[in-house]
Amino acid sequence: MKKKLLAALLTAVFIVSIVSFTVSASFSATHSQTLAKVSQTMQQRQQRWSRDRTPPTVEILSPKMDERVNGTITISASATDNVGVKTVEYSIDSGTWTTMEPVGDSIYTGEWNTASVYDGEHTITVRAKDARNNVGEDSITVATANGITPPPPTIEYELFIEIDYMTGHEPTQAVLDYVYTYYLERGINVTFYVDDVVTVDSSVSDTDFWAIEAAYNDLGDDKYTGQLANFVSKWKWVLFGTTVEGYPNVVGYTYVVIARIGRTYDLLAGNYIFIADETADKWAVGKGVEPYGAEAVVLMHEMGHSIGIAVLSRLGAEVYDSDTYSVMSYLNVNNAGLYWAWYYSDKYWATRNMKYYAIAA
């Protein structure tokens, strides 16, 4: 009875691949017909307005990729469009956008004081918009060297992640290292334990998932018992595997506890994560993206849910980040292809609930 009551408080939060967006077989015929009518209406509107969907072409001219820079530098970029460029801006490390000025035929420049950031690698992104708000971007990485050493991070929280994996789906160590560093720089010490090989190679149903959890989740204090403590534990259990049975476009999910506050919902915490590594790999190959890029986005997305990162609708459903480069957006070529620069947007990072993971004084 307790398990059933708890189950009513849980929801599997899915990150759905952009590959298909197809109608689920479980949808009714009436719903399918409605979708068809909406699609037809959209096609009519598109034909009527002949909307320009071509984004501007952007290329950063200076500085060069991996260049070592210091002091105040000029960022120079070319931006062209089939109709016309409206604005050109640059940002550093996904921060505030700064307007660039035209200085010649399709050339735009902006000044950046590199001493405004700590020494190390930083990402310059230039984006251009046309009159229809189509957006084109280009990014490079540079190394700043102004003698400004970042202070060591203050570590306030800790997480312990047990990872068991199905045969052939061991997590990429370089991805785990990136996630470790990303969290550490934000005051969270994450310890990954890549533990057991699960000798199962079929798709994973709910029954399979919980059977594997019962057999292999054995390092921490979070073996599932149907209690809230399982979800707010500093220990989290992750299974890397094949596919989600019956859901070919789902690349990961997390079981979470959601609280209703007035008319809104808040994701308190989560645990019991499945990474459909086989599905993510196939999607990546089909999109020309490195498989580890998709793996990183899915892992960070689901780990985010485990510490409460989410925006929920008034019905309690997940709302994906509109910033398609953020790991809290749906899986797409923008975030998966942002190699070694994957991130949570400020809006979504602010939703985390860290009180459960504080290091005892």
C-alpha cells in the first residue's frame, strides 16, 4: 500500500529525441486526425506567408580557435543572410550578449576585455539574426592569460553516483570527468563509482529496470524501499543500457518526487536513472554527432532532475529549456554537438534543490 501511494507521487521524466516527434501508437484516431488538421493549417499558413527560414551564415574571423589572448581584444566576424542581417552579438561562456558594430561589407566587430574573466579556456559565441529572427551562430575557444587565477571552489555539497551498465554500454570516462569538473566548479563534489556489468542485452521494461536495481544497486543507502529517503539520498543509482521497451525515441528517464505548492509544482529530488545509451548512440550517428555528445547531454539532463532541476507546467509536466544549447532542452544537435562545453542555463540551474546534499559541518 505504501508503495502504491508513493508511486502516485512519482513520474518518469523523459528526454525525448528530436529524431521523430511521431504520434505514439497509443494516441487515438481522433487525436491523429486533429494533428493532421493542425499540420495542414500550418502548411497553408507557410505557403501564404512564404516565410524565410534561412538563418544567417556566421564566421568568427578573429581571434582564431585556441588562440592565447590577453588584455582587450577585438572580436571580428562575418555575417551574411539571404535577405539581410538585423543584429550581430557576441557572448562569452554563454553569458550576456553584447552588440557588435558593422565596420565594412558584412564584417562586424566588438571589444572584449579578457581580464574580466579568470585565466583559462573560454568560449566566444557570435550570433546573427535576420528580420524573421532566424539565428545563425559560430563559436570558438580561446585561452586567456592575464595572471588572474581563479580561486578554488568552495565545496558545499556532495553526491555519490553508482553506475551499473549493461554489456557494451559502459559510460565514457571523459564524459564523467567533464561532469565531475562542471559540478565541482559549482560547489558540488560528485564521486562516480562505475561498478557492475549487467549481463542483459534486451530492451528494458519497468519490470526489468526494478529487477536490475534490486540485484545491482548495492553501494549506497538508496536501495529502493518506497520511502522518500530513497530519493533525497546523497547516493544516486544510474543504469546505462540499451533501449526503453516500447519507447524507441526515449533516451533517458529519472524517477522523481514532485510537490504541489498552491497551483504550481516543484521537483524536489530524483533517483533511479536509466540512460538508454543504445538509443542515444543511434540518434547521434544519424545526426552526424559524436555519440559521447549525446551521452553527456542525457546524463547531465537526468542528473539535473536528481537534484531537483526542472521547470514544470501547471499540470506537473516537464517544460524543456527553450535554450536548445542547454542540457535541459530536448536532445538535439545544438546541445549534443557542444563538445566539452555542455551546460545548464542559469534559469534551470536556479531550480535545483540542494538542501539534501549539504556536507555536514
